[in-house]
Amino acid sequence: MKLVGDNIKKLRKEKNMTQDQLAESLNVTRQAVSNWERNQTQPDLETLEQIAKVFDVSTEKVIYGKSQGKWSITIGPAQTSSAGIGFGAALAMIISYTHWQSIGWAILHGMLNWVYVLYYIIKY
């Protein structure tokens, strides 16, 4: 699995940008960009959205390296819910990791997201 930093570096190189240029467009330091690309730190959610805008790609592409797409779950005879469930789990994990700096909490919150999805499917 590619890490977010690897994806940022790949996108930056595809646009022929330097770390300084990317940092300037995001109003961060070059060291911050370097730390992301070396997978030492992770950008916050707002910065992930800004990065996606700078590279003119989806936030999913910044996180996963490719667009994951959406898939449908049929809930009842005429009810269909379309959602990026995997994307939601990934966001829950990223938010948790950036807040608590613990991979254990991140995994727990990702799993709790799936519990909620199953609850929603069963209830509706």
C-alpha cells in the first residue's frame, strides 16, 4: 500500500514542481512538504484538500494514489445508498491518527466506521 507521502511526491513530480513551489502554493514550509514525502508526518485534512486542488485531482488520489470510485449497497426494494465507504474509513483513520498519533486508535476508529456501516445496512 502506497503511503500518502509517496503519492504527494509522485503528483508533485508529474507537475514538474519543486518542494519549494508546492510549499509556497500551500502556505507551508518546504520542510513540511519534505516531511510528508518522507512519510515522517501527514498533512491534515484541510491541507489534503488544498493539495488535491493544486494538483487538480481528487482527495482520494492524494490519499490512495488512484481514485477508488464509489459503490452501491442495495438496502431495500427501491432504496440504494451510494457512498465511498472505504474512503470514509480511511478518513476516520487519518483523523484519528493525526489527533492521537497512535496507529492503534486509528485502526479502532476505522473499524468503528465499518460497524456503523453494518448497523446502517441492517437498520435501513
